[in-house]
Amino acid sequence: MFEHKSHPLLPVHLFYKRLFFSALVGLALVAVSLAVGMWGYHYFEGMRWIDAFVNAAMILSGMGPLLPIVTSGGKIFAGIYAIYSGIALISIAGIIFAPVFHRFLHRFHMEQSQSKQ
């Protein structure tokens, strides 16, 4: 997906296309994660959809739940979803910003190889 350090830097319009694709993948993962969280809170806790949305969104963003969890199934789901959400938050940020980091490192390596010559 990314060019090798020996290849020239990707043109800006292709870089933006790559960045847009990464953002779409990240947003798709957020949407799927949010939908799973909403379903879990609705199913295990019997929350209304709007309440399930706000709880799932708060957990997914790393803020914590708004409404108390009262059932045992809901507590198990909330714990698993919280662990998943922590990992997902870091992973999604990595997916979205990977093209930016790659471009920075690619440019850095190009400057280093040019200064050695």
C-alpha cells in the first residue's frame, strides 16, 4: 500500500486520496463499533436506542458510560466493550493517521539519503 523509501514521494493529489481512503476505513470501523455497542446495550440492558447510542459513543470515545449498568449480562458486555473500545480507539487513530506518518518518515529518509550523497 505504501511506497518503498527508495521510491519518490507520492504526488500530493494521490497522498490526499490515500488519506481520504484511510479516513473512510477508520470511520467505517467507528460506525461498526458504535453499532455493536448500541446493540449490546439495547439487548443486555434493555436501554432505549438513544440511550444505548450515547452510552456506546461515550465508551468508544474513552469517556465512560453515562447511564448505570444494572444487569449481570450488561456488566459483562460493558466490560468487554470497554476493553475493545480502548484498543479500537488506538487502532482507528493509527489507521487514519498512517499515511501522514508514512509521508513524514518517507520525506525524512529522502532528505537523509540526499545529504549523504
